[in-house]
Amino acid sequence: MKLTVIGGGGVRSMFLAKSIAKRASYLSITEVVFMDIDNERLDVYGALSKKIFELKAPEVKFSLTLNIDSALKDADYVITTIRAGGDLMRARDERIALRCRVLGQETVGAAGFSFAMRSIPVLVDYCQKIKNLSKPNCKVFNFTNPAGLVSQGLYDAGFNFAFGICDAPSGMLKNFSNIMGKEVNGECYGLNHLSFFNNVYSDGKDVTRLILESSNIIMNSDLRYFNPNLLKRNGFIPNEYLYYYYYPEKALFNIIRSGKSRGEIILDLNIKMTRELKEEHVKNNFDESIKVFSKWYGKREKAYMANETGMARKKKWSFDIESDNDGGYADIALKYIELELTDNGGDMILCVPNKNKAIMQLDDDDIIEVSCSVTKTSCIPHKIHEIPDVNLQLIKQVKLYERLASKAILNADFDLAVDALYVNPMVGSYALADELATKYFEHNKNYLITRLK
């Protein structure tokens, strides 16, 4: 089996390498290719990933390449994790929104639309190559943000072999499990970065109320971003990104007060980490490289949603190739592969089309984030029977935004872009939507307009 990663020079490539290497034998993965267009990043993070394979899975044919055609040739599965335009363009996406006094979060905010203007056209090109070069039944696992909107764009463009993946919902359940000391599961529904668990179970017992009333669980999980009284009153568990929908003015105020957006923080940290990893005494010493990576990535983890919420993560972070720590989105992709290869299949959370009206009030071709049953021959989203009215209203509004945004980007349609940004809850103004669309079309003209017109 050949598995290809597009974006193999990213700073998170070592998570992928560790997860794939540890499960390669079990999943019969014989060849792995990490491809990237950034030679400098591939030379640093790709090289570290290669070392992980040498240590943990030397039997796997592992390679690094700048050539997309050779990377995709005869691939069985492809993971896409790209950042078209790099960290600098992401930082500018967010700064443009902030100058308009609009929340610029890169997935749910206006900046997410700008990011998708680059991501969707590039991934459409890659998916066409996958269709032409890879195995006939090749599947794509897209982690490129904004994952929900990008997955909608790929599906609307005719690529029904791509699944959106995100480790936020499963990561939250795993965090609950670690805190409680027992396995926890639940049914997820909604959209990417806008999903909910109505009920969470452990040993067949509903523990939702226990979680929502435990100050220990709340303060040691991403539920700490929400008012405890609101959590108790609502009675369901929200994805952490719902913070931006529930408290947009608070998030905007905190970011402006801090002076830096999340994108600007990541840009600065990544530049410093890459620079230090390139130093000769570090580059030739794998153990030293891991220490440097752990130091800088630990700063990144600590800063996760810190500016927006005023709450920094306290747990010390380090990268250990020997541990069984979560491999993040890599584990999601590998779990799908495992379920597809086994006789019994199983359940997992994915971004997929709303087949058979899993969420009755949405269209069949809407991409949703939902618990699914995966087998050798199918991936069926679970039917969601009860959705609180407030949750449903938000899901429908944001889905309308994603539908319009997908069409606007695929057709380079300025007027549709204005409509999309207007209905985004973070914008809600035609004047601001027009201003943002004008700036984002100029900002992304080399990715969108010149490519599609």
C-alpha cells in the first residue's frame, strides 16, 4: 500500500510520520511519500520525518519529493495538509479582517474565507491529478483548513473521494477519557469547528451532566473557554471553536488588545523554530532536533486560543517518538484505513456529505461533521434525531455561508463572495462584506482569479 502526504514539509509532519510508522506494518503500508513545494521546509521537517521512519519502520520505503506527479503515482491513499501562501498569507488574512474590526479567525472567521480562496483552487488541481495518476479507488483525507469549507468546495467540484478530517471532536473525547480515567464516547453532529455532543457515554452510562457539572473536567479541558452556567443550562458539549460564535466580541477585543493574531504568533514561532532546526549542530543531531522542536512547538501549544480567550494551556508539552501520544489528524486518517480494511468496520467522526438526510434540515450534498459508520464498502453518517433549535439555527446559517462561499470561490464570483461573507455570523454586514471581499480578492488574485479565469 502506498500512502502520500501532500504538505509533508509542514511543522506537524513528524506527528504524521510517527503515527504512520507505528502502524505501517499492521495496515500493510509499504511505501510512504512526503511531498511539498517548499524545499527548505522539506529539508528540515521532512528530514526529521524520514529519521523517524528509519528508527520505527525501516522496512517502509520512505521518500521526500518536490514532484507531485511521482508522489501521486499509484497512491492508495492521500493526506492533504497544505497552507497555500504559507504562514505569512495566513497572518495577512487575519490582519485584513481585524483592520475591518471583524474577527479574523482562520477557519470560522472572515479570514477562513480568504484561506479557502487559496486552498480550494490548489486542492482542485491536486484532486484532478489524483484522479488521473493514483489508484482508481484512491481516497483523500483533507486536513487543509478551513476543513469544512474546503471539503464542500472539493465535493462541489465533483471530487467525491475526499473526506474532511479534524482531530478536535475526537481529541475532546480523548481528553475527557484521560481526566476521568475511563473510555468516553459520544455522537457528534454539526459542521467542522461547529459541532456538538448531545450525549457522552462511558461504560454505557450517560456522563454528560457529570462532565458539565465538574469544575475539574471543565478547567482541564477546552470547555474552560465557556461560561460554566451556560454549559449547564444548555446541557450539551460544544466544540471549542464555538467560543468564537458564542463570544465574538470578547475574542475580537482580546486579540486587538494583545496586539497579535494567532496567525502572527504562529508565523513568528515557526520562523524561529525552523531557523534553529537548520543550525548545523542541531540538524546533524536527531535528539537535539527533537528537543528544539519540543521547545518551540510547546510554545505553540501553550498559545493555542490563548490570545482570544485569555487562557493559556498549562500542561507541559514534548514530542516523544516512543510514546503512544495522540497523533492528531493522522490517527483519524489511519483509523479510516483500518476500518475499511477490517471485516467489522466501526464508527468515527468525519466531514462527509449529508447522505440520507443525517441532519434532516440540510441538503443531501451539504458537507457536515458527524459520527459515521465505516466499512469496507461504505461510509454512512449517523442519523441525528434531536437537535436543539438554537444549535440548528446556527448550523443552518453557517452552512448557507459555506454553500455560497464554495460557489463563489469555484466560480471566482465577487457578488457571491459578498453574500457569503454577509451571512457569516462573524461579519453580518453587507458594507463590511463588500469591503472584505474587495480586499480578499486583491490579496488572493494570484491564487484565485488568474487560475480560474
